[in-house]
Amino acid sequence: MCTYAMVDYKVHYVCIACRQSHKLPWDGAEHLCTRCRTPMLFAGHDFAAPRKTDDRKWAAVEAVLKAGLRYEGFQFCGCGREPKYRPRTSAQVRARRRVAARKGLTEAEALALPDPADA
């Protein structure tokens, strides 16, 4: 039996407007931003928040979360990790959106590509 199977891990929730993230229990409830009181987006186990002043990185975070992707690499038992690629800057997001338009991919599929040339 896995040693991590009985542990409840906290996950990241993000408010894009306020540029805040909080680690809260994953209980299926709607978590509100402590500043603006709007619902926060579920970002996953492996989210690392950029600095509040970094507009390009927050634009990339917004694009990833709005496309329905999460920052995950965590397996539920806790034994294995397979980190998934996510773009870090708005330039990387734009490049992947161009690939999506050219190749007929969905935005989520294109944003998950590590290298747009591989599409």
C-alpha cells in the first residue's frame, strides 16, 4: 500500500484579477478570493505563482486556466510524478495559439505541447 494514500493534499486556487494564490483543501467547494470575493480557479497541485508585477507570466497563467488545463504532475496516490508542460510567458501562449490555428488543434491541446514544432 502506498504511504501517501491516506494523506489529503492541499491544492492551489488562483484569483487572476487579484493575482493571488492560496493552498486550500480540495473539497469540491467553491473557494472565494479573500480580496475581491469572486470564485477562485482550481490551478492544481503543482502551480507556482509568478510575481504580482509580472504581466506576461500572469497572462500565460490566465490562458492555461481558461483553456481548462491545470498545473498537475501529481498522481493521486502520491508515488509518481509526471510533470506536464505549461507555457510560462504570453509569447509562448501566442506561439501555441498560432500552431492551434494552423494545425486545427484545440487551444488546450496546443497549450499542452512542449514544443509547437512537434504538432
